[in-house]
Amino acid sequence: MTGLLILLCILLIGVVIVQVGRLSDLAIRIRGEGAAQIAANDFNARFGMFFMVAFLVGCVWCSVYYKDSILGYGPHTSASEHGAWLDSSFNLTLFFTSIVFFLTQIALFWFAYKYRGRENKVAYFQPHDTRLELIWTAIPALVMFYLVADGLTIWNKAMADVPVDAVSGVDYIEIEATGKQFAWDIRYPGPDGVIGTKYFKNISGTNPLGQVWTDNKNLDDQHVSEIVLPVGKQVRVRITAQDVLHNFYLPHFRVKMDAVPGIPTYFVFRPTTTTEEYRERLGSLDKDGNPLYPEWHDPYDPTEPDGPKRYEAFNYELACAELCGKSHFSMRREVKIVSEEEYEEWLAQQNSFYLTNVRGSDDDPNKDKLLDFEIKDRRTEFNDNLNKALSSDTNKIIKLQYVNFQTGSANLTPLSKYELDNVVSAMNKYRNLTLEVGGHTDSTGDANKNLTLSEARAQAVANYLRSKGADSDRFSALGYGQDRPIDTNDTAEGRQNNRRTELRILTQ
């Protein structure tokens, strides 16, 4: 029914337009075409002047009314160092173009009014005026030269890369943003400050960026759900895309750069305003306690009038400024600018993607070996346990947490050697240290077989120590089977704890 009414209204408007046209033709015939044309010229000229005044006043009014909502004005001054330069260049360009805009609009409508067609009026033709042509050529050329020179200077400063001798993680922070339909994958470099390499053929469900796991720089890289950056620190964003053209856009920082498949781009900027400081700017009050920007004091959620105000819920955002598909809108990401201390605290909570999702899996090229930092951490842990046992009067037992055997056998797993190497180092350091290697099993299966297995495992450890040069007179190997549990055998976790290899300090 609604559609039918709309169609009828359209038809009615068409009929009215046709009838008005017929009435106009009839008026021309009655008054004569000449008189009608003169009347039309007068009407159009006066209406043009009215339209010019209304149009220019409307432009000025809109600029003043919406100035607090336009980037670069009101509370929306740039939150980055280079953004202030760009805003200044934009305002300079706007100043000159506004002069030209107003002069040309006034001249256009004034000439249409002054030289409208009138009775007994003949047009004057002036083919050439050298002085006039010099004026309207020289002045725009000089203004354009000045604008180009100023813009080029600012462009070179804003688009400059970090210095060649700058150290990533010290002099600047480098992060990576990869656009895809329809999300941004954000990667941080980890403690080493360097982002690892990637290869598009490595992209899979478990490796969304195609990182090369044989590159050690990748091992500490972090995938994060939000962009958090410290205020005052230079940031280099490495920008890529996996499928179609995207655009990395941080409007409040005047950062905008295409993300092109196959062609990495970058942008360098320095945030100058924290998220909290920007919120305070939006919520500013005048000397009488009234909001400077009342619209930002409205409820963020109109259905919750007592909830947070708009300025309290404000956040910087990362958006895609290309129409990359029907779900383009979902590529919004939150950006937080915080103090250096808050940034370090947040960074400490982020985890390595490799260690969390890849380590030990079939995709891990390092599955059968320990990484340098893991070797160091395990050595520190073993030494701490050894020192506790040496200083204790009662508990002289050290559990070898990382000594494991293949299921149902006495064959050591490849990673067990790192823990046993720590034992050899300890025996070399403490020359009076003598040890008993004890093997233990859970209660699953036959008790006699478990005893035999535990003896074989203890002996395998002893053989390894001996092969590494440890004095055989300083250690012995015994198997206890299932007779000395330290946990319940009713749960999988308890049985795992009972399957263990221990060192007992005999003398020190």
C-alpha cells in the first residue's frame, strides 16, 4: 500500500510539472516572447543573487556550526607530531582557496545579474587584455608555487622513514598491520624489537601471517587484539595486505596509507596525546563550568542515560579507508595511546604466538630441540632446585622434571639430554657431590615389570651421565617401581607425577 501511495505521489508531481509548463507557454503567448524573455532574465538574475547570498552564508554557517566535528578544529587537533604540520598546510591551502572560492562565486552571480539580457542592451566584446591576463596568471602562479613548496617540505618531513642507524625497540617501535577481508592482523616484534620474516605460501589456519619459523626473529613475535602505543615514542607501522586493496587509516593521527597485496608500505608517526588526555579535551568545561563541546557530554548509549558520556567512552580507532567488500565496516580496531609505564605493563602481558600456538606441534621445526632461552630457563630452574636441596637439612631430593622416556621403555627422549647436562655441570662444580639416581613408575600394570622398568630407566640416566664424563664412583642407580608414589594413582595427573626420575644427594 505504501508503495502504491508513493507511485501516485510521483505521478501527481509529474502532472503538476506538465501543467506549470503549459501555463508558462500560455503566458509567453499572451505577453509576447520578447517581454516574457526579459521578465525571465530579471527573475533568474535576482534569484541568482539571492541564491549566491544564501549559499555563501550557508557555507560559512555550516563551517562554524560543525567546526567542533571537523578534524583539525575544535577539540580535534592532531594527536600526532606530523599531524600538526599537515593541518597547518591544509589551513594555508584552505585560506587561499577560500578567497578564490568566494571571489569567483560573487563574480559569477554578479556578472549574471549585471549583464542579464535587457531590452536595447548590446553585449560588448573585448578580445584581449594583456595586463588582465598577466594579473590572473601571475598571482595564481605565485600562490601555487608557495603552496607547492610548503607542501613538499611538509610531505618530506611527514613521509620520512626512520634513520638508517636507528635501533628498533630502542629509538622507535615497529609494528605490522596486515589487512584482509575483513580484519586487521596486528603483530608486535617481542623483546628482541625486530619483526620476523614471512612468506605467503606459509599461510595456513595455524599460521595466519605465513611466518617463517626457522627465522629466530619470529619466535617472540606477538599477535595482539588491539594497538597499544606509548605517547611520545616514534612508531613505524609496516603495512601489508593479503587479498585486496585496504587502507590503514588513523584519522586522529593523520595517518593514511594503502595496504597493497604484494607491495609492503609503511608509515612513521609519533603520538603526542594519550587516549585519556584526548577524552579530557572532549569533556572540557569553560570557566563557568559549562561544557565547551556539549555534544560530547551526551550519553554514549541513548538507551542508558545514566551510562558513560560520549567523551568518557571515546577511543582512537584504526579503520580501513577503502571499500574492500560488503563487510568493510568490521575492520575497525581500537587504538590506545598510554604512558610508557602502562605500555610496558601491557606489553609484558602479551604472549609469543609461536610459543603459545606452534611450539611442540607438527608445524614446529624446532620440535626435537630446545631454544636458547628455554635451555637457559631450565638451567636456572635446575640450579635453584639444587641450591634448595643443598641448603636443606631434610629434603635432599631433586626431581628431574624434564627427563622423560618413550612410552613403556627406558629410551630417553631427545629433550632429556638438556636436563642431564645440567646434572653433569653440577657434579663438575661440586666435586664432593655424590648422588643416587632413582627411577619411579605409577601403579599401572604389573608391579614386577614396573620395578624392572624403573631400574632400566635409572640405569639409562646413569649411562648418559657416564658418557658425558661424570665419575661413576659418585653416583648409583636404583629402581623403586611403584612403591614410592608422591601423588594419587587414581587420576591421569597423579600418575604422571608418580612417573619420575629423582636425584637424592648422598654427600655434598
